[in-house]
Amino acid sequence: MDYLKKVDEVINRGRIIEDLFMSIYTFTTENISGYIDYFDLKNKSLLTVGSSGDQIINAYNKGCRDLTLIDINPFAKFYINLKIAGILSLSYQEFQIFFFRNIGLHKNYNRFNRELFNKLGNALISIDYDSYYFFEFIFNKYPVDRISDYLMNDDEDEYKVIKNINNYLYNEESYNKIQKILGDIYFNYINENIFTFKSNQKYDNIFLSNLCSRISLFELKELIENLKNNNLNKNGSMLFAYIWNTNYNSNEEDYDLYDIYKMPAVRNWLKDYITDYYQITGISDILFSPDKKSDLVLIYKNRK
């Protein structure tokens, strides 16, 4: 299969710049729990990026049943199915052992262990056989450290953060709740680059995660305009920027930063699209300053 040849290339060669989007984000790097309640998701449709799958799992937990994930990474679908199978088959403690890079302050040496993979295998086969075959292939062929280093993105937050930013992982009670309902989840997967995405399918909500940090404000404006005109329903909402450690009213003009962090320019350049913004508890705040609200989300609401 072509994707097995591709994963061989990625793991054997090691990650180089061309493979940046071929690595799998194991968990979200955003505080989804901090912003998800600003969106009307129950029985609504959602288009989202995010190869970790946390966006769709958290949205499903909030009642969203029409889910579409778009990602340039062909491996993302396999990993999301693995995570869903893990939730359905593993206890709360087993899930953490299998998926987390670290447990507490210590490296997790049991990550992706064979015993737990066998335990979730039947669920994964029933969800998607290609996903099972993919992980059966790489878990047999490569040691865990090599898979983690070259296939999984190393941008994984600490144990405590991951549990706080995902409603379904917050504690054992929340995990058991999602475990009971996740068996019916279905998501449409589009393996495309969202910047060249051409579709007239309409959605009630769109989540663009932190794509804003990788592009210019001009490119971001074009992307918002395209999705607004072609893909956002009337009264729909689009989260088009997740920005870490940023205050909306900042007047800093540090030109060493990505464009999206230059707030005076952002407020001016995107003034027609910022209909709402929210300061939420930041990733770093969870660890160090729980009373602060330092991450920022920018939202466009289609009120026409």
C-alpha cells in the first residue's frame, strides 16, 4: 500500500522539513476545553483541522454528530481511529499508559505496548481495517522510540495539561462518559490541504486551530474569505486563530514574531472578520498561573 511506503520513508529517513505535516500530533496543543462552550455544537455540523482527533472527540462529547476533519497528513485518519478504539477498549489508566508520552514527570516506557494494542485491536478492526493494518505494520517493524521520534510530533504537552484541555480526559468520570457514547461516532475524513480546499459543502462551525501561526496575515485573510463565502452556514461560527500567550489589546510590534502575534496589525488587517474574541486559560497558565487567561481565540460569526 502506498501509505506504508510513505511511512517507511518518514521513519527510516527521519523527519526533515518536507515531512513536517507528515508527523502525527498525538494530542491537541490548544485549550479546547477553554473555548468549546462558545460554540453551538449540539446536532450541528463541524469542519475542523487537527490530526490528533481531539477536536472531533471533544465536539462529539458536546453533541456534534456531523463531523468532518480535513488534514494534509494521510496518517492522521489512522491515528484518530486508533485513539477512538483506545477509548472504547481501554480503561482510563490503560489509555494513559498506551497514548501518553509521559506519565506525571516520568517518561512512559509502556507507550504503544503490544499487550494494550492487542486489547484494542478488535475495536480498531471494526472501525477501519486499514487503520489496524497500518499500526500492526509499524508496531511490528519499528521500536516504539523510533515511531515516537519520527512519526509522532514531539509537541506534546505535559500530562496535567492534556487532561485539563480535553473534556473527555479530565478525570475518570468524564472518560467513562465518552466511552459509553463514542461507539456511534462517524467522521468524514478529507485528506487535502485546506489552503487549496475547494468545496461548496456548508458547515455550522469551522475550527482552524493554530494554522494562523504558519502563514502571513494576507494568506490567513484569503483562507477566511474562502471558507466564509463557500463553506460557512448562515449564523455559523469560525474559529480562525488560536494564539498562545497573547492579549488581544496588546500594542507590541515585535517583528521577530509570527504575523499573528503582531496584534496591532492583526486588529487592523482582520478587522472585518474579528466579530468575537475570547481570552481563555492558557496552556502555560494551567501549569503556573491558573487564575490567568492568556491564550486568545479569534472568531468570525456569519450574521448575514
